[in-house]
Amino acid sequence: MDVHRERLAATFTELCEIDSPSRREGRISQRLQQIFRELGAAEIVEDDSAARTGSECGNLIVRFPGTLELAPIFFSCHMDTVQPAEGVRVKRSGDLFTSAGDTILGSDDKSGIAACVEAMRVLREGGRPHRPVELVITTCEEIGLVGAKALDPALVRAREGYALDSSGFARVVTHAPAANRLTVTVSGVAAHAGLHPEWGVNALILAAKALAQVPNGRIDEETTTNFGTIKGGTAANIVPEKVVIEGEVRSHSMAKLERVTGEIREIFTAAVADWTDPTGSAKGMPAVEIEVEQDFPAMQLRREDPVLRRVEAAARSIGMELTYERAGGGSDANIFNGYGLATAIVATGMTNVHSTTEQVELQDMVDLTRLLIALMTESSC
């Protein structure tokens, strides 16, 4: 059963040209539901996550019954894209796909979706026996894995699967860090900077003192930190009363994650506690509030885990050699693993993602489709 290259190319192009920036996935959800109905899906579930994500639609769970007495597996993709994503038009040069304009292409993650569609078409046409399959297609992945976080994991019947969402090709991501999101609010006292500056407490200066001391960038091979936004103050002639800083800590080690997060907390707390009032005229005292929220849990798979042994066997059956890597970013796979659903990340061939130079090769999508078919049909996998 051969992959139909041009049909796959046409599906990919069509999906890319349906604009679907985060929270505006309604049109592509409707089109995907139509495609999966035509492919004979036994059940298409759109969950109620839209009320929590703010999307036009919910996550999709699509079920295809199997004819092999094998455990079900799922494939996960996300239907949203980053901006700029308005009026996407695909340019094809030979077998290379790029954006024809000043938008992203959308191979992140429509290359994965297109491969799923083509794989199911090939199996249906050939009547080849396969294991039960679920497709889990989420919304709002690009704005913080929001759709996956709002998914009820009980809707997914398979206990293992693959997130088709990474750059490069023949790569399997087995580890990804956990992340804490930090929101630090430094409060001071407002005052007129020209008339009575001594009455004020400058929240911006206190925040800057702390930021100059906190761990920043790469801490070690497992851990990174970053402070990415700062907001505060009202005017140049007013002592700033409040500053809000947003940052993150990531680590493959939970112990290091908590240690570095605690160190940052201590530095901000000390910067405020060490404040002094040299004139004794300040109309109040500074304060700091630090909110820490787990953004996503760590993903840690072992080579002996069945989900990795299965993809290795499937790749071997079609003559594909895989590499296994650690990632520095989070994805829906982090969330699924946190739900107890063993999930490896498989690259789709996309490159230069999140940019207007994004691209993907047709052959990579063809080979990805072949891998999916092998995962669904090989009894040894």
C-alpha cells in the first residue's frame, strides 16, 4: 500500500490555507470533522473545552475501530498556528512547501494532521487490518498548551501514543522539561517625582535590584530561567507604585526546578526586605508577591518503555533509522504524560517553525505517513 504523494500534498496545502490562529480554529475543526466522517470514523467527539480556552471550538477525539487484537494507540496534533496566520497561501517549489507571502506556512502542526489523514485513507483503501486508533487534535497549543490542559483525559481510551509535533525528521523526543511560570509583583508607593520624591518607594528600582541578582539563562545542562516581560509605572514624573514581572524556570530535574524557583523567590523577598528609607519621609513600605504556577510537568520516557520500543520496531520495519533526543521546550506531550498517557514526540519534517520562512519537504511527510501506517498495522510493534 503506497502513500499517495500528490493527495498528501493536496491535503496539506488545503489545511494550511484554512487560517487557524489560536482560539480561531472553528473552520479547520469543521473541515477535519468532515474529512474524518468520510474516512469512516466510528466516533468524533468535540469536547467542551472551548468554555475554558476561549476557542471557537473544542478539542477533537476521533476514533477508528481496529480489526487487529492489539492495544489501541493515539496520535496527537494541534490545529492552531502562531501568528502571522491571516490569508495563508502555500508555495510549492518541487517538493518543498513554503509560505507564498508574509505569513507562517502552518506545517506546525498541519504536517502531522495531513500525515494522519493520508494514513487513514491508505488503510481504508487497502482494507489492511490495523489496531484501534484515536486521533487527539487539540486547540490553543501555541499559547500555552491550553487545549490539552482543558482536555478530560478520560476521553482518550488508548493509554499510549505519539505527538506529531517537532521539527526535523526521524527524531523522537523522549524527555522534555517541567516548567514553573512566575509572576512577581513588586509594590512601592507613588509620589510626585519632582515635588516629593522622598515620599515614594520606587518599585521599579527594587525590581531591578532583584533582577540583577537572579539566575538567568542556562543554569546547567538541565535547567534554564528567563524573565521575559516587565510592566509598571504610569509616567516619568511619578515614582512607580507597582511593577509586574513575568518569568519562568525550566528543568528536567524536579529538584533543580524547585531549588532555582526558591532561589528566585528568596532574592526578590530579600531585595524588598533590605529596603531602607534614608530620609524617613516615605509614605509607606514596599512589598512583594510571588506567584508560582506549574506550566507543564516533565516528560521522561525510558528506551525500554513500550511506547518507544513500538516506534523503534515500526521504523525498523520500513527501513527508517530514528534518533532519540531531549528537548528544551514543552508540548502537549508533557500534558498527556502528566495525565498518565505515555506519549513520545515524533518529528514531522517541519523546519524554521514560528517564522515566515517555515518549510517542509513532501518526502518527509510521506515517510512520516509510512511510519504511522507501520505503527497501526505491524503486529510486532
